[in-house]
Amino acid sequence: MSKKVGVLLSGCGFLDGSEIHEAVLTMLHLDRAGAQIVAIAPRGPQAGVMNHATHEPVPGAKRDILEESARIARGKIRELAEVRARDLDALILPGGFGAAKNLSDFATKGAAAKVHPEVARLLGEVLDARKPIGAVCIAPATLAAAAKQKGVHPTLTIGDDKSTAAALVQLGAKHEACPVTGFVVDEANKIVSTPAYMYDARISEVDQGVAKLVQAVLAMA
């Protein structure tokens, strides 16, 4: 039977939502492995809207996280509030600033970050159920904050960015430096992470790390 793997999205676009390359590569490798993809996103307003051509905020603009995430999922998406750990065999969080703006407020609060209540609930359920979790790019920061609430202190990577790594350590996680094409596995907690676009990387390099993460997550599912 094929594994059901949740892909938790945070919008559409690396500056204010999910990083599209990371999300699509995650789904591509899941599909190639024969897994069933369950795209998920919370409903509610984004923390902000960015112009991806100028990298500037769009004053007054409002977008819904679920509706934007549906662009990546081609409309086949479930609202996070309706998903439980029992519905999934594993969960993967692509990166993009939405993971640190919409799924938590790590982007502005750092080590004092609070996690979106529904995100914290699902991650907590998956941790309690001992099901594997994958986190890409900056998403390990939100995972670390959610894990802290459960008394779990995972080993994670966000590449080699010292300030972000220090914030993860303050959240109770252990940080392990890792190249863009690599990945880090926390066997004890069934957590896999890869840095992806935490580096100024080529999509082919990001692809290698994401492919290894997906393979490792499925091997534990």
C-alpha cells in the first residue's frame, strides 16, 4: 500500500509563502516513489504579501494561505484544521519564508517564536505518533519551536547560517551543519532535514538534497 505523506504548505512564493521549487521537488520525488501526496495548508491571512519582482512588501495586500497554497497543489488541498496524524504516514514541510511567517512567527521573533496553533497541533500529533517528519530550508525552525512544546529536542540543519543555527539551539534543538546536496537524519525522533535554498544554490543542487530527504522519510514511514 502506498504511503500517505502530508506536504504542509504555507502559501505560494519564497518571500511570503512556500518556496515553489522546494514544494514541487518534494511532491515530484514523493510521486516518483509511489507515495500518495496529501497537500495541506492552514486557512487564514498571510503575515504579509511580497512583490516577488521587486522583493518589496505590497502595502494593504491580503492573501489567504490556503488559497495561495492551492496554486502549487493544483487545487487538490486539504485545510489543516481537518487533518490529523492518523490520516498520514509521514509529513514534510517545504521551506520558503512562509514557513517562518505563516506557520510560525520565527521570521520576526527568532528563538521566541510561537507556532500557528493548528501547525503545532499536527506536528505534535505526528511526533506523538512516532511518524517521520521532513523539514526543508527554514522549515526546521518552525519544527524546532513546535517540538520544544512537546519536550522534544531534535537534531536539525539549516545549512551553515550561524545566526539561524543559534536560534535553533535556543529553541532546544541541536544544529548540524550540512551542504545543500546533503541531509541530516535524527533517527531517535524520526526527523529529516535538508538546507535547500538556505544556500544561494542551483535548483539541481537543491533537488539532490530534497530527493535524499524524501527517500529517508519514506524509509522510516
